[in-house]
Amino acid sequence: MEYDPLLGRIISERYRIIDYIGEGGMGVVYLAEHESLPRRYAIKILKSEYLENGNFVERFRREAIAASQVVHPGIVYITDFGQIKEGNHYIVMEYLEGEGLDSLLESQGKIPLSRAVNILIQVADALGYAHKAGVVHRDLKAENVLLTREMGRKDVVKLLDFGIARLLLPSCTNTRITEHGQVFGTPEYMSPEQASDQTIDGRSDIYSLGVLAYELVTGMPPFYYNDPTETLQAHISQKPQAPSIKMPDQVIPQIFDGVVLKCLAKSPEDRFQTARKLKTELIRVRNIISSMASKLVEPASDVLESQAMGSSDFSEVDNFIKDKSVLEIRNEYHQTLKEIFRKFLQRKIVPEPASKILNELIQYESEISGLNSTIAFKEQLFEDIRFESGQKLEKLKYAIMDLSHEYSNYIDNNSEEKRDKEYVKDIEFQIKTLKKKFSSVEVEKKDKIITLNKDLTKYRESVEIREQEVANLYANMDYKIEKIIDNINLEDAGISSTYEKLQHLKFGLHSLRVSND
């Protein structure tokens, strides 16, 4: 085991370092406890090899300044900044437990559109606040988005790592800390202007958010090559495909394609000009997605228009659709179709075998309800797996840390001649065993998540198949009703007002679909 001299150290007489968390390009991150208060922090310490490099020291300093400028619920909170006696700068920030968006993508490949949009809305909100405070992140990517839980809410976003942020502040704008031709950031997420070392502003982050949106839904960024130079060149010159083209088997609304492609425009002037405007559009996307529980029956527009023109009272249409979502109108439209069809069956206006349509509808809708309940239950199992594994991993981690401290203290306080070799061997064996157990729990957690994802994929595919069947059955029912209507008297059939309601709902449904598109 490699000895870490910082473990157990007290920084600035306040923060005791108790564990290693991870490291990035410039710094190592540790878990620390306050000496007087029952609070935990994450401390990022600049790597020793960068102490003599003024640019890296300045960049590290700017991270502290940048993050401290943007006190926002969606951005990690910086509480302190300073230097340890060896000269390394450090940043103290709130300690957050959660899952990195990169880890989520690694385990699931991609995530459902509705979940992705909720995450993107929060990221856009945090970026909008940062830009207003004069800070451009410049390294937005899945790795720098942490998903936490707060007050029972999951997927609460925390934006991390302002290590290469550009500060649009009077004290910083005249100071350049990168040489011309020196590009910092992550190639897969870089805007064209950042990739070509041009002047950037908040719209560069908007481009990176477009890349993130693309990756969340399709599982891959729009441009990715083994050679980073090729990736950068693609950002500058290649036109990205729409997400829906990459995922032909999934229902991705055109409005989402439009939002993502506008973010990915080569020229900053062609993108959303503010993150706030982007957030507004993403909220609109979320509202539309929530109304798309399944594929809608969409009658031909020319038929609808001719039907609508036959009705002189458009206020009646407004009454039927007023304050209702597309989903609510769609459900009412389906119920009205079934009501008319049942009356036709009762009056023997349609032959008895036609009742098979209603029977199949009932069967499929019942199956869909059961499958959705199973999906909801399975999705909850993700939280159970994470909680159970997290508890085990935390206990193992602290056990390893305690033994490691005991081992280090024993080695430091006893010369090689005085050491009990059996004791040393035993403690090394215990540490090794615990680490193996830690790894096995991580593997077990990953395997369970993979298996659960496979099960969910099968259930969701089953729902999609049945929803398509339901859509076809309603379309068939609508076709049969319209074919019969021309040959019967609506008053005699007892469906005059019901049929009129059906036409208003049909037109209202079409109108809302067109306005949303």
C-alpha cells in the first residue's frame, strides 16, 4: 500500500484529512472533517508537480474565485481557500454524496429522454447564474455533473470543477493564463471557438450543454474520434446528425432535435444567446414529453380542417380543450371513440365480430398498466441497490482507512528491527482482504444494475409494442366510425352530441400537436 503523507493531517488548524476521494488534472481531492464542528468537506489540493508552474497555480486560484462568485443551489459551494505549509494551494468545498453523470452513462449507456431533460434544465439554470456572475465554465461535461439527493428528490444537479473557467471580471479579463495555440478542456465537448483558440463567452458553455444533451439521449457525443485533433476538427467543420436519426427506435420529438442542434450551431450567433433562454426551451420540451405518454392517433390534417370548417362555432372547440394537456385531450378522445363504438355494437350498426376491437383494447391497456407498475417497481430497485451497496462500501472504506492508519502509525513509530513481522503480515492481509471485498461489492453492484437495466429495457419494449397496437386499434375504430357515419342518421343512432364532441376533440388534438411542433 502506497503511503499518503496527507492522510491524518490537519489543514489550517481546522480540517482533518481522513480519506482519499479521487484526483483530476491539477489536484487531488480528499475527504476532511472539521476539528470543531460536526461537518465534512471535500478538499482539493494542487499537485506538487505544478507548484513551480505559475499558469497552473493561477488557474487553481481562479477556480476558487470562479466558484465563490456563483453561490447557487446547482453549483458546488466553496467555503475556503489557502495554502498548506509545503506551498500547495487548496480549495475547501461542501462534501457531496451522489453519482457522477459519467458513472451513470457508463452503467446505463444512455438515459430516458424525460430524465435527461430534467437534468439539462438544472444544468442550464446553474450555467445561467454563473454567466450572469461573469463566469464561463469552459469544461462542462458529464464528469463535472454530480447527481445528488435532497429532501427526497433524486437527480438534484451539482455543477463541479471550475478549474479552467474564464472569469469575465474586471480583475481577470486582462490576464491571459494560456498561451496561444494551447487549448484546455475536453475535446468531445469543446465549442468550435474553444477548439480553435478563439475568444469565448457563455455561448461556448451552451454548445457544451448541447453535446451533453446529445450524449445523454444517444449514449455518445456527436463527434468522437480516437485522435483528439480529429474530434476538435469535427467540432469546427462537421455538421452533427439530429439525435432522433441516431436513435430511430426511440420516440424523440422534433422540438428536442431542434433545441440540441441549435446549441450545436457552429457560430455562437446562431445558438441560444443565453442559458436562461435555453432553460425556457428545455422546460417547453419537458412539458411536451409529459404529454406524450404514448403515440397519438393523428388523423390527416386535411380531413380535420374540412371537419373543422363545417363547424361555425369555434368557441365550442376551445371549451373542449381549454386548460387541458395533449394527454388529457387524447384520453378523452379515446373514451369518446369507445362510447360511440359501444352504442354502434348495442344497436347492431356494426357486426358483432367488431367487438373484438374493444376486447383487444381492454386487454392491451390492462397489460400496459401492469407493465408500467412493474417498471416503476424495478426503477425503485435502482435506489435500493445503490443504498445497500453504498452502506456496505462505506463500512468497508472506513475499515480499510482505520487499518491503513494503524499500519502507517506502526511503521512510522517502529524501526524495522523492532517490528513484529507477524503483526505486520496480519494487518497487510486484512487490508488486502478488505480491498478485495470492496472491489467485489462494486462489481456486484454494477452487475445488478446491468441486469436490472436489461430487464427494464425488455419491459419498456413490451410497453412500446402494446402502445403501438393500441394506437392501431383506435385508428381502426376511428376509421370504422367515420365509414358508418355517412350512412346513418346521428339522431336515430343516439350519438349526435357525442359525435360532435368527438370532432371537436379531434380538431383540438390536432391543433395542439401542430402548435407544439
